[in-house]
Amino acid sequence: MKWTRISGLCLLLLCAGLSAVWGYSLKGHGRYTHTDFKPIYTATRCVISHCDPYRGDVLAEMYKGEDQRLLADPLTRKIMTRFVYPPTIFGVIVPFALLPWPIAHHLWFLATVISFLLAVFLMWTRGVKYAPGLSTFLLCVLAANSEVPFGTENAAGPAVNLCVIGAWCLLQERFVALGVLSLAVSLVIKPHDAGLVWLLFILAGGDYRKRAMQTLIVVAALSLPSILWVTHVSPHWIQEWHANLAQFSARGELNDPGPSSISGRTGNMIISLQALLSVFWDKPGFYNPATYIICGAMLLLWANRLRKADLSFEQAWLAIAAVVPLTMLVTYHRTYDAKLIMLIIPACAMLFAKGDQIAQWAFAITTATVFFSADIPLGMVLAFAEKLHLAPAGFVQSVLFLALYRFMPLLLLATSIFYLWVFLRSRSNHRDAAHHEAQRLAPDVPA
């Protein structure tokens, strides 16, 4: 057993390392001709220079002094000069922005790699206690298919990884300071990635709520100076930020969840529930309220159960597994955000170890979600779909369009419903409490 686990760990790290090397080799080629970290870096340097980061003309001037070629392509120019992140992110990026670009973006890439390796390792240590083979397989599939976060250097990479690290530390009650800091930085970078995970700790009460409040204090310490700074530099930043978001969300634009979006048939597609519902009726007045009603109802059931539960260790991981796919469904997320599903794997391993019918469903649903959100299988499906020239016109074509272009939100919805159902019917008892506590405190070094 010892050598089996060691070989599994080596395979996992090899898959993650190959994915990082592959992603790095793609930078500067094809659709990775610029990295998503560049506009964040430039906007932060803009703030340091006391100029408005939410004005496109101001950012264009910054690029003229640093990298004019990025503005040659109209779409790239729009992406580079329409900053859409909240000002909270500046509190994290300032140390990078003070460095020259070649050093800064390599350090960012290194931070993404290190945090990813740690995140998948921590999920593996949890899962192998219940189902070593399944946990190793699922995490290897995920680790070997993560070249997009590495190649794009998108902020979702570190944000997702730090959310996973923070959740593990706080649930295990180990390295708590690291967990609080990791979850806080994740919230500062991309609050819509880590927000519902943080909410879990608030609703769970007890020490979990204490850690969540400590996280909130760190978030405030990192965010408030940035917000005050940007407000001083640009008193109208809120209106400008909203205008940038609206421009990208317009019909046919990059962040439009509808079928006509320029990214809707690519590996960088939106995976929120709006993208699925828009196939039936491509009107924001329909798919936005419908998404909020569906996700809101599920969230209320989850929150009510969480608030009333004397949460056992197993239930905590089930609650995580239920809310992680819901996080990606309720609002804007892309395929690289889906790496957050590694948080589901420990709960899947727990259920799989029981060997009943629920274990079979857990295996089937989780494996499908992990596999089809992986970069290579996702690319293969989209390449096949492109040859069919599908359009959501008519019942049969709409079904095919859903199956080939909108399977990600469909899988996430099925995964969230399944784990929510399991969580709602789970029960704590005192006999199992000692067992769960022993599992939580058991050494995480492979034995």
C-alpha cells in the first residue's frame, strides 16, 4: 500500500508538471499571444502612476510606452484597455507591478504552478484515505489537463488554487494561518470564485465561523487601501467599471453567455447556467432571472441545512461538493474556473468507499464532470462540434448544440443537484463523530 500511494503521488506530480510545462510552451503562440496577466499588471502600474485604470484611453497610453504591438488587433485592444476586475485585486498585484514585466509575469506563473501543485496534493491526501485509486485517477486527469490556466496566466489560476488550499486548511484545522491568508487572497482576486466557499464557513458556525471572520479581516486589510486609493485617483471608477463590464457583456461580445458570443464555441466558453438557458431563449430578461431562481433555491436549501446541522467532518466535505459547482453556475465563470471542482474529489472518494448505489452515482457524475472539463477532452468535443456547423434553431439542433457546446453547465448542474441531495439527506451521529475526527487528524503523509 505504501508504494502504491507513493507511485500515485509521483504520477500526480508528473501530470501537473507536464501540464505546467505545456502551458508555458504555449505562451506567445496562437491564442496565447498575450497573457491575461498583462492587463492586470498594466492597470496596477497605472494606479501606481496615479492614473485611472478603468479608462480605455488612459490604459492605451500605458501600452504605447510599454508594448504598442498588443493594440494592433481590435479584439486584443479591447481586452487590454477595458479593465474589468474590482479594485480589490490591486492589493495583491502591487508587489508584481513594481517589478519589470519579464520578472513579474514569470513570478506570477511560478506562483500559479506552486499553488496548483499544493492544491492538488492536498486534495489527493484527503481522497486517498478513502479511495486511493479513484482519487489518484481523477486528480491526474485534472492535473494533466490544466494548460489553459498556465498558458493564459489568468487570475483564476491562483484564485482557484488558493481557495482549495484555504478550504483544506480550515476544514482540517491545520496550518490555519495559511488557510485564512489563502482564502482571503482568493477572495480579493476573484470573489465570485471563493465567495460561496467562504459563506460555508460563516453558516457552519463555531470555529469555522471564527476562521471566516478572520478571513474577512484579512480581506479588508488587503482591499480597503486599494479601494480608497483608486477612489482618490478616479472618483468615478464605479461607473467606468460598470461600463466596461456592460461592453463585454453586450450581445455577441466576449462575456455574452448567449450562443452568438465570440467565445461561446471555444475552449474559453462561459460555463454559468445562463449559457445553458440562453440556448432556449437568448434574452437576458429570461436567462438571468431563471438562473437566479434555480441557483437561489438550491442555495437556500444548502444554507438552511448547513445552518441547522451539527456539521460532521464528512458533511463538511459534502457541503463543499454541493456548493462548488453551484458557485460556477450562478454567475460569470469560464472553463479555467472549473478547476475548482478538485474540491469535489474528497467527497466523491468518501461516498465511493461505501460501495453502495450512491457510490456508483458519485463515481459516474464526478468522473464525467472532471473528464469533460479537462482541457484536452473539452478541445476534442469542440473540434468535433465545429465540423457540424450547429446553430440552436429547431428542437433537434438545439439539443445537439446543448450536448456539444453547453455540456459543461449541464454537468455542473447535475453534480450540484446530486451532492446537494446527498448532503440534505446526510445525518450526523455521535458514534461516527470519533471516527470522523480521527480521519481529520490522521497524518497526510502517504502510509
